[in-house]
Amino acid sequence: MRVMVVGASGAIGASLVPQLTRRGHEVIGTFRSPGKAERLRALDAQPVALDLLDASAVRKAVFEAQPDAIIHEATALANASMSRSLDKMFAGTNRLRTEGTDNLLAAAREAGVNRLVAQSFAPFRYIREGGAVKTEDDPLDPNPPKSARQTFAAMAHVDKAFLDAGGVVLRYGGFYGLPDSTTKAVSKRQYPILGAGTGITPFVHLDDAASATVLALEHDGPALYNIADDDPAAMNDWLPALASALGAKRPFRLPGGIANLVMGREMVKMSLECRGASNAKAKKELGWTLRYPSWRQGFPASYGEHAKPAT
């Protein structure tokens, strides 16, 4: 197929584009930042500069590309800094997930493109009650923190818009595999364990996220999948392991009362109560197998060679 990957120069693009081409697909990759065109050409993709918030530009790009399928991976996190407010941190991405999604789906409808895949998100979103690991049938958290409501609403918008359009929505776990703001903070010992560290996070290596995306492209929608590894884990467990893989000092613990002052009571409560995400449906229906079934193997494989001795 001719596949248009929107946001192909983002974190997942370096894994996704080569996997698509190896599968025999022709890739048109969009980008925004200067200098990304050559990177996409090196991956055998046809680069197209695109502002997803410009409806006329989106329509023009889709009609000129004439894709058989569109994969929406656009985010605006390259220069985002850690913040106690998810809405502040994800402000640019939230616009891409609302206005950008609407522009893209309108152009797809007009161009007759009905094979659609979208990036969504699993961590923190499922209801914070009952079992520790949630399936796609479980409800989402009805009461996110005030400072995260726009972010949760933007992710819900992507989910509904693509499912209504007959697409496939992938709720990825937390990406890892490349240096990012999290690894930078952990390396500098600026990412503490909050309180008891009981909140559970689902992870997925970028290579595994990409392989699931390629399989989803060939699967009929509407469909919704959690794309995470087999081992959702508490912060108490995964954060020290990540620090070890990076060669950093063990993270310090921020007691609950102080964490509330630093992060806000609602954000801390969500972080302590969040649930994991089951990948059973994706493995069964997509035939997905993981290179890294657990972050326990994936963290050292991804970061071990770059680790610096702790000082």
C-alpha cells in the first residue's frame, strides 16, 4: 500500500518507517521541523512538510499523496519539558489530537481513504479501581486531575474520531528505546519515586510499538488495542531499574506530603493509583509478538551501552 505516516519524524517513526518498507509498503512521511526531510529520505520515505493544524494544507497533502492508508502519529513533544501540569506539557500535542485529527479525517473522507490507524495512549487513563491491569473493555478514568483534563479529553477525541471513521486506535504504553525527557531526568536524579510508588505503568519498546502498528494497518476497523508489553509495573519497580540501566544513581523517594506540594494532590493521587494495560487482545487478534516482552530486558538492551558510571 501507499501509506501516509503523519508525524513520521517523531519518536516512533525511526522504527515504523523501516518496518513498513520492509513489509513492501511505500511510505509518504510528513514532518514539521527543519532538517527532518533528509532523515526521512534516508529511511526510504518520501518526505512531505505539513502543518496538521492547517486544514487546507492537510487536504492538499492527502490529495497529492493519494495514499491507500493513513497512520496518525503526530505529536509535539520534542521540546516539551516535565511539568506538574500535563495540560501545559501536552498543549501542542493536544491541538494535534483535536484540531489536527479533525483536519486529517476530513481530508481522508474527501479523498476516499478509509484505512486509518491512530496513536493513542494507555498509561494513567483507565479507571482507578478494581484490578491492577485493564483491558480495552474497561472504562476510562472519569475524574482525571484538573491539570490533565484537556489532555485526557484530547486522547478521548482521537479514540472516538478514528473509531467512528472505521479506523484502528492503538493505545500505546509508555514509549522507551531512545533518550528522551524521562531518561534525561532520571540520569540527573530529577525523577523521584512518588510516595509509596504504587502506580502501575504499561511500557512498550518503540520497535514493538512499530511492529504492532504495521500489523494494525493490515487489520480492518473499527478496532481498539492496548499496545504494551507483558509486564505492567509499579514505579517502585521500574524506576530504579531504569536508573540502573542508565548508570544513574538510585532515584530518591518524595514523601506523599511533599509530593502533594510539588506535583499537586490530584496528580499524585492519580500517579499512585493508576492501572496497567493488558495486551492480550492485540496479541490474539493481530498476531503480535514482542521483541521485548518486558522492560526488564528492554531497558538494559536500550540504554545499557550508553550508561555512565554513577558518581
